[in-house]
Amino acid sequence: MARRPIRPIRPIRLRGLRVDYPRRGRSNWRRWVPSWRQVLSGILLGFGALAGLFAVVYASVDIPDENDEARRQGTVYYWADGSQMVSVGAVNRQNVTLADIPDSVEHAVIAAENETFYADPGVSAKGIARAAVSMVKGGETQGGSTITQQYVKNTYLSQEQSATRKFKEFFISLKLSNKQSKKEILQGYLNTSWFGRGAYGIQAAAHAYYGIPAKDLDPSQAALLASLLKGAEQYDPAGGKGNHERAVDRWEWILDRQVEIGTMTKAERAAYQKFPEPKPVAKPTSLGGQTGYLVDIANKYIKKRSGLTDKDLFRGGYRVHTTFDKARVGQLERAVRSVRKRDLDPKKRPENKYVEVGAASVRSDGAVVAVYGGADAITHFANNADTAGVPVGSAFKPFVLAAALQHGDGITLNSGYDSEGRLIKDGPYAAPPAPPGAGSGQVMVTAPTPLRDALVKSANATFVLLGKDIGLKKVKELAVSAGLHEQSLARLDKSFPLGTSTPSAVRMADAYTAFSNDGMRADPYSVTKVIRDGEAVEGFGKPELRRAMDASVANDVNNTLGMVAWTRLGQDGKFGTFARSKAADDLSAGATGEDDRMKSAWFIGHSKGLTTAVTMFRSKPGTPQLLGMQGVGGPDSGRGNVFPLRIWSAYVMGT
């Protein structure tokens, strides 16, 4: 059968317009390679189509009405029983004109955020491209916004991090640049930006950080406030050592950057070498007493679990349900005050000055029921209940004992060390007979002290040897498994078993729950649910119980801690006798802790289904080092280690 002849491919026609493709008069692969005219025409057509699409989208996106600040709601915090604790987050903002804002503020902000502000069209092509690449790769939506784009986000859009919001932001910014002058946009931006400390706008920020109106800011202060626009939670110097270091670095960079872009001379820059430390954080009066500490703990937990920021919470509209028991919080505060008034009045002894107390009460499921963070969250913002930095001392020894029982082959509560430092695993013991002809000057080998008794007596030498034999790494691993933050643990040297680590009261109370709960424990939590606009924020719920140690190990340690607690109460004279009679069967276990350098005192005890840790130390404002505890409470109080026990007893007994 004869084959049909192959018909030639005809050139493409577009409605009467003949396109020479495939190209005539060319052979082989050359027929399929477009000419430069065809390539250029294609590019022009593509640009035309994009321009047309851009024009359509530009025309369809309107500038919305400004956000209604008057409708902002506070964030409300609730007690565990559902009653309202406090509402915070009223907008702190006072609009000012550029005439009331120094040029130095304008120069610092532009140098920090958008040096091409006065020349650009209101959007950053590089920033948009970078954000697009990040989204294509599945990364987080990124910024790279101009001042105009940030102003649009603050004023017309939500803070949602999404491609849709960035798309609207881009076109609204272009339209706004054609509608408003650069001066108007900059003024709006400075009045709507978040600077932290509850401050929206430059005027509120100037008062919050320096106690002055914006018109009185100098270039150095202006540079610090400009640095906060990158993120007040990371750059407010009051946020800790890391924040302070970041703030200083960015402050210096902003001043140097102004020199580079020509808005500050080198001579002017040379005048600002000292970092302009802002004033301490001022808390709203509604957050006085213990309330500010409770909100602080709840906010930390919210940010950790949900990714929300202080800015989000301050914007308002959230309903935060906490685990805090109003009656327990009041009872704990009264216990601290009663002991301070009776035993630690600074008017009676100068050593009682600068005494600080922190305390936390935690259920076995990890719920933080009560805290005492300090005398008043307005005047003493540092939360003593949730701040690491105070050596835990002998209260760490139960973790060493638990590690030995968990990992030491054949080690029991009856094991012990003889006077030559040898570990004898089997008991009971008797002192070995004296060798024949032993003289009075010969050192005798004494019978080992059982580990049970060593914990009751808080025998340092025994626990140093025990840590060495078991391995300090295993002790550390068990402490972390029980719930202590690894970063709060000290370096692994011979003093590690004696409590040189510095966990918070919240973490110590939570970790001790493992001893009274058959070796099971859960991470401490302070928030049960967060609701906004009727919908629950994801990330909240009871943490799962996890095993920290074998049940038999936990019970052995817990029973020994019961002996420790009753012994310590018995050593406290009249108060201890009274406390023992009142506590009766409610006291199940407890341990004291004293730092060998006499810098702190602790007591952690189980009672009535709660584990409560009380810490006491001396700290002078503005001085990072702890002061000595010698003489606190009088010459008969030792290192002051009796007072955390008294506070705990008063709290448990409700006196």
C-alpha cells in the first residue's frame, strides 16, 4: 500500500495575521528557532499583558477605611474558677504632627527602616521578591517592607502573615503613595507603630522609655526608639542581657548608618558614645500586687505555645483562662507577709534589708496554682517565682539520690560510704572492730552512713562521692527528665551535686512532683485556653504526663523527703512544734536547700495535693550578684534557711 505524502506544516495564523512560525526558508532545527523580531514581539506582548493585568488589579483594590482604634478590646485574664482577674491592653497612643517630632527621629527611623523612603514609589521590589521566594520554598512570610507598606499594614490591614495580605499591602501602598505626601505617610507611620511597653506611636514611646514628650528626644534616644521598630520584644533593653546587647548593637548601627547616608555628621555622631539607658518598665496599676506576676507567667506560656507576641496580646480581644487559684494566691501572699513582718523586719536588723522571696505552688499534673513573685509587680517587676539565678543548694540532692537509685547497680537507701570513701552497697552496718594494738592516735574506719540518713542530714561529702560514682552526666539527665531547664543547670564539676544550679521556683516545684507522683511529671502550665472572636487559639491543653524515673525510685526518695521535712520542722523550736501539730497527715515530704556560699535558702514540700517551692535570697537593685544571707533574721537563724520553711508552713496551714 502506497504511503501518503507528508503534508508540510503551515505557518500559524492569528485572525488574519500571519506569523512566520515555523519559519519559512529554514531547514532542520533552524525552522523552530524564533527570530529576534519574534522574541522581541513576544516579550512586548508579555509586558503588555502584565501591564494590563496590573492596571486591572490596581483599579480593583481600594484603600479601605482606617482601623477603628476605639473598638479595640482589652485582653481579659480569668482565674481558674472562671471569674475575671484583670483586663489589660487599652490603647496607649497620642497622635502628634511632624512639627512636634524632631528631625533626628525622622532621620533615625528612615536610616533604620527605609533609607530610600523619599525616593521610592512606596513599595520595595526586592522585598516583595524575597517574600515571594520564601513562600515558594515553603518558608515563613517575610517582611522587607518599606515605611509606606508598614504604615498600610498598621492602619488599613490586619497583622496576618499571609500572601493575600502582602498582595493587598503592595497595591494599597502604591495607591496611598499617589494620594498622600511622603510627610503625611511618615507622620502616620510614627503615630501607629508599635514600640513595646504598651506604646503605640512615637509620643507614647517617648514617655514609656524616657518620660518625656517626643519633641524633647535627642538623636541618641531617637536611635534607640528607632531600633525598637525591628521588634520591641528583642530590642527593649529591659528584656534581659540578650535584649540589651542587641539594643546597643542596633543603636550604634543606626547612628553610624545616618553618617553613611548623610543625615548626621561625624562630629555629631562622636557626641553620642554612651548608650541612652531607658527608664525601668512601668506597669499599669491594674497589674499591682501579684497580678502582674501572674499575667507575666501566663503571657510567657502563651507566647511559647502559640507564637503570639506581646504586641498581639496588647492589641486585645483575647480571653485567657488560667490555672491560678485566687484563694491560694492570696494565701501564699499572706504567708510571705506574715513571716516577713514577724521575722524579717529590716527595721529590726540591717541584714534583713534587700531580702527577696519567690514561691510557686504546682499540682501533680503541672498546673501552676499560685505564685509569689515579689512585694508588688509595679515596683519590683522581676518575677522571683519564675526567674532563674538563685542557687538551689541542698534541695538538689534528692535528684542525685534518685539518679543513684535509678542507675546505680545494687545501690539502695541502705547503701553508704565509710570514712575512707568506699561505697558499701549492703547494710545495715556496724563499725569494724579495732585492729589489735591500735593506739589512740590511729584513725578508725567508721561504719557507713546510709544514703537515707545522708539526705536527712544533708551530708555534703556523701553526695559529692555519690555524684562522682554515678556520673554527673546521669545526675544532670535525671534532673532534666524531672523538668529542670538544662540552661539553668551548673557546669559538671565536683560541686554540682551540692546544688550550684539555679532553676526557678516554678521549675523546682514542678520537678518535685515526680517524687510524689510515682515518678511521673508534666511540664508546668498556666493557661488552659485562649479565645479570640469566639474561636479557640490552638496550642493549649494539658501537657502529657511523662516518666521521669521509676516508680520505686520516686517512692523511696519521697519517703526519705518525708523524714527530712519532719526533722526540719522539729529543729525549728516553738514554730516548728506548732507547725508539726497543725500539719498532721497533710505533710508528705519536703526538703530544705542552703547554698554553701550562704547566698540562698529554699524549702520544697508536698502537702494537700500541691508541691510548693519557696526560695529566699538577698539582692540589691542594680547589682547582679546576690548578697550574703549571714545574720538574716537574727543570730539564731543560721543562714536564714529556716524562713522558707516557715513561709511554706504558714501557707499550708493557712495562718
